[in-house]
Amino acid sequence: MKSQSAMEYLMTYGWAILIIAVVLGVLFQLGVFSGSALTPKAAPGACQVVRLGGQASLEGECQGQLPQYVGQFDGSTGYITIPENLIITTAMTASIWFDPSVSENTGLCRDSFAYYDFGYKYWIIRPFDCNGNNWVVYFNSGNGGNHAGASPYPALGAWQNMVLTYNGYYVQGYLNGVAASPAPTTGSLVVNGVTVIGGGGYSTPSELFQGELANAQLYNTSFSANEVLALYQEGIGGAPIKIQNLVGWWPLNGNAQDYSGNNDNGQITGGVSFNGTWQAEYTPP
């Protein structure tokens, strides 16, 4: 009698148990039960740079807490422009976290962080180049372009960090803290250009990024390889380092505000939104 009752129980509830197990497995694969998904998220503006009396300091939750939101770009109409002229002269470092949803095989350029002017002088952090080359960063001084970063190749559906450094002669690209081959250039940086997050295209944003972007940082100094690695290892929620050299910081954590203390707030155009369920594809460094 007992064995018959057990059999009837399994026949009655077995499929329900199996369905629950499958659902739990899917949720686990999606990262719902991962550590990053359960980590408390920092609210917009939770960490920022404050500048008083010529000194800069970090204030708030600045210990690498994951952001509540990241920027979602539609690849069709969405980008963010920084209206102020960001003055950078002889050296620079630009960093951004990105999660692309399409690759260059669409036939479109995919810029994530660009600075350009009407004289065709620009620098770009581009996950996928217009010509099908696996470029990580691109620098054009007006005398011809130079690329840096044919390898490693960015992945789809994964959060990654790209950094461009320029020391007055060499432009160097990094993907997830790993340096690509340097490309020399003899040009100088332009100081009257427009900075764009999520787009490029010389004078008008047109080569628009599709996917998610976060934690864009811009400095007026060239980072060493060790400093680039340290920046990457902070993760997607990492605060800027060398904040005295910080020109702009746009976490994209729910808005396009500049939290560098310089108040160069971004202006959103078109299909840009902020995703609060982004963390499933994020793996901390």
C-alpha cells in the first residue's frame, strides 16, 4: 500500500518537480543567483568627485559597488554628447566598459567613446571597425589614422573594458587590461572637439553603438600599463584613479551626469535608456 502511494505521489507531482528544477536551472544560467546579481547596487551619484580649494577627493560609496543602472544604446538613434570643450593637450587616457549586442558583420561601425572635430582629427574607442578590422582604438591626428588593438578580439554578450592612452607620440589600446601593439603617431590632440558616448562619425554622430555602456572616464594624463590594469581590476563600478587628472566621469548609472566635479554633463539624444537588470552578463575581473 505504501509503495503504491509513493508511486501515485510521483505520478501526480513528478512533472511539477521537474518543471521547477528546469526553471531554477534557467534562472541560474541567467545569473539570477550569482553573487553579482545579489550584491547591493549603488544609486546614481552614490560616488562622486568633489573639488574644493584646488583639491579633489572622492565622496560617497566609492568602493567598487555595482551600479544600479547602465546605459542602453539602440544603435540607431541613441548617443550622448558632452557640450563643453574638454581641454586635453599633450596626453590622455580614456576608459569605458561596454557590452556589445551586434558585431561588425552588420556592416556598421560601432563606436563607444569618441572625440572629434571638423578637421578630421579624432580619437575613438571602437569595438568593431568600419572596414572589418578588429581594431580596439583608433587615433587620427589629421595626418592619417593609426590603429592599436587588432588582438584580443572583443566578445559579444559580455562586459569588457577598453582603454586608450596617448603620451604625445604613441597611442596604445587595452582590452580588459591587456595591451595591444602600439601604433605611433606624430599628431597633437585637438582641444575644440565634441566628446560623444555611444557614437562617432567625425562632425556628426552617426556610427552608433548598439548594446550597453558604463563608467566612461577621461583623463589628461597617459596611464602606465600597471595603472590601466588597476583600473580594469576595479570592475565596472570602479571609481576613477588619479583624480587630479580626471577631466570627465560619466558612470551612466541612471543618467548622463558628469561626476568628476567639472560639471560637464551629457545631453541624451534618441534611443538611450538605462537598464536596471544588466548584471546577468557581468563577471567581475
